[in-house]
Amino acid sequence: MQTYNFCMAFYLSILSVMQLCQAINDKQNVLFIIADDLRTSLGCYGDKSAYSPNIDFLAQQSFVFTNAYSQQALCGPSRTSLLTSRSPHHLNQYDVHQYWRVTAGNFTSLPQFFKEKGYKTISIGKVFHPGKCSNFVDDQPFSWSAQPFHPKTEKFKNAPVCPSVSGSGPSVSIVCPVNTMDQPQQTLPDLESLREAEKYLQNHVQDTSEEPFFMAVGFHKPHIPLKFPQEYLNYHPLDKISLSQMRRRPPKLPSSAWNPWFDLRKRDDINHLNISFPWGAMPDDQALKVKQSYYASVSYIDHLIGKLLQKLDDLKLRNNTIILFTSDHGWSLGEHGEWSKYSNYEVSTQVPLILSVPGTRGRHIKNLVELLDIFPTLVDIVGIEGGVPKCINGYTDIFCTDGRSLKPLFDKTEYKKIVKWRVGAFSQYPRPGDYPSLNPDSDQPHQQDIKVMGYSVRTSRHRYTEWVKFDTKTMTPNWTKVYGSELYDHVIDPNENLNLGDRENLNPLILSFKSMLYKRWST
């Protein structure tokens, strides 16, 4: 009898291990791709100037969220917010010099959660923002199963390898089409990241005991400098590039709303132009070159993403891999006279968000969504029991979300249960004062220098932004001290050129938006 019991116990333990292994093997892989500073300049988002055939093809088989928004148009805070599913005000992080596990709480990150659930989590390229805001180690060992990979040639990011300015020799410029074979180590960072990702996928299929993967691949482009293989200019002839109609500072734009794009001004090709600070406009001939190079950089990244997806197909991994593609925020291309990110404008906050789920047919989804929603959505799709609970106390709960799963928006069964969806998507941006300055830097103020915060809500029709006094000691806004406001009606003004914030007949509408801002940032 004892022998029988022992044998039965042994059999049950073996069965349990086998069931666990089977459960792990049945899990879908996750490929998370994030671009850097990519606005919705893609064919699948209706941009006729874009050449992005590979992303467009992915979009044909995916759920394309046409109204997705970043919580802050700056790499570090946006990526930390996305990867922890916490709003910047719950992370107390508005610059790239804070590490959330120290300043806010030991929160669970997206890759950390998957790692704890039996996934091998891999980081390639720029996923977490490097430096202080990821503790200089990309949040290792919490988030990743192996040492994160960074391209060796990224150290040449600001090296003088760009075309000369006025015959002065190699430069450190914004516009930087290059011959790849002439570059240091005869390659570029994103090419290195692609090879590393392909290598991991190849090793994955050769190891039959390999657990499912959560692989995050972060491409550096189209972040400045706009360094890319020069052949991608062929897709974007200069005579086909057009500029925004409003390429000067709009007359009713509050001074606190203006970003003076200092990161471009200090580069050789822009510095050479001696553009006045802070309101001076970039000359049209140079603006055309910057815009051309931005689109060429996007086409370059599109090509690399195509190679990565082809590798998935070649290894027969596509049917068991969820693919999510997005960006950390957008980028201004001369609209309103502004360049780069650093604002609450639509072009800076709106991002592409494309989700491919095996076994489902994709479509365009117009509901307002936030990057905060990615964490709970991926957890929901793979079917991890319990999902991610909603944050009640965002500062102390280790595992929760400020977002919400997007699965009900594309799952027919769950869609029927939706009574009410989000009526607004929220963003914010800090300033060191009410007037643009070089020191402190208006575009990227250090946290201790923040004096003004712009709080913004995007609804289905409007965008409303209010610039108010901010206290860095209490990390709270003073809603009674308003430096300026912006109201744009996207039905009549989709490019946000006409600020309606001073129209008295719109006061009831403005008050409703104020109420939305107060509610969002009081919880």
C-alpha cells in the first residue's frame, strides 16, 4: 500500500511538472517593438508622404489604434510610464534623472511581470531609457532574464560623421545621410539591434526546452541625429516634400507652451544658420532637408522591422507570437514653427499603436487610448489569470495599472459588455518658467527646476491644455495660477493652429475640460 501511494505521488508529481511545461509551451510569445520619436508618419495612418510598406503590411493584419497618445513627450518619462503602466505624476518622474524604484515605489514593470510568469524576457536596443531613469542597467535584474543588449556603435551617436557644413569637414548635424560602410565599425546601431534580435529568434527555435519569450526591440531612429543609410533618400525626393502652412509661432500660443527646440539649434547644420532664440524660424530650405531626412529615417526603420518580421515567418513563429508596435511619443516637423517633441501638441503626443494577435482579423479602432494601456492589454491577451488590477493608490501599490486593457475594443464577446469607454486621453509637459529659456532648458528641465506644468486632454473632437504653476516640493499643481490655456477644435482645425481658449462663448466647454484635468490629476 505504501509502495502504491509512493508510486501514485511520484506519478502525480511528474504529471504536474508535465502540465506546467505544457502550459508554458502553450503560451504565446510576445514581440514588443518600439521606435524612438516616431509620430504617425506612416502609410497605414494616412500619411501620403510616408514610405512604410512593411509596417503597413503588418497593419493590414492588425488592430490599428488611430487615436493613441503618450503621457509625456519625452523619452525617459514616457518609456517608464509605458513600461510600468503608471502616469508620470504617480512616478514623480518628469525628466531623465529619476529612477522610479527609488523616487516612487518598487513597482512591477511589464517585462518583470512576464518574467515572473515563466517568460524569458529579452531587451534589445533602446527599450527603457538608458541612464539614471533605469538605474544605468535598464532595470536589470528586475525586468530581464538576460543582460540587455545595446549596440556598440551607439557610442558614436554624436560623433562627427555627418556630411560637412560649408565644406568644413565631417559634422555633428541633424541631417545625416551616410554610407554605412564608411561609418565606425561599418554599421549602424539599429542594424546591430536587428542582427541581435534575429540571432535570438534563431536560437529560440533550436532550443526545444526554451520557455516562451517576451522580446522587446527598441530601434533608435527616427530620433536625432537623423543618421541613416543614404539610399533611403531615394524614397523621398526633396521636390516631393512639403512644409506645414503654419510654420511660425501661432499668435495666440501661450509663451509657456513654446518649445524652442534647443537640441536642434546646437547641431552644426542648424547652429550655422544663426537662428534667433527663442522665436526664430528655421529657413524653408533647411526645414525641407530635416523633414526629408525624418521620413527617410522612418523608411529605414520600416525596412528593419520588415526584416525582423520576415525572420519570424521563416522560423514559423508568427502564428504563435503577439506583435505590438508603437513609439514613445511623436515629433514636430515644423508645425507651429516647432521641431522635436517637448510639447502637448497633437504631433508630439500622438503615436502609432499596432497590435497583431494570431487568429484574429485586424481593423482600425478609433477609441481614445493611452500608452498606459499596453501593459494590461498584453497581460489580458496572453490569458494570464487575474490580469492587472486598477490602481487605487497609485503611489504605493506594487502591482497595478493606471491604464485599462484594450481587449474589449477588439474582442466581440467583451465589446458587448462595454458601457462606457474613455472620453479623454491625457498628457502633460513641464517647463522651468513661463518664458522660453536656455538655462534652465525649457525643452528638458531638470525636475528641481520645474515651475510650470502643462496639463492636456484630448477628446474625440477637442484638445484642451492648461499651463499652471507647479510645486516641486509637493509635486502638485496650483490650479489657481494659470499662465495660459489652449483649446483646439479638430473638426475645423485638425492641425491645431487656431487657439480658441479666449472665446467667452466657449466658457462652458472650457469649464468641462478643466473639470476633467482636475479629476485626472487629483487621483
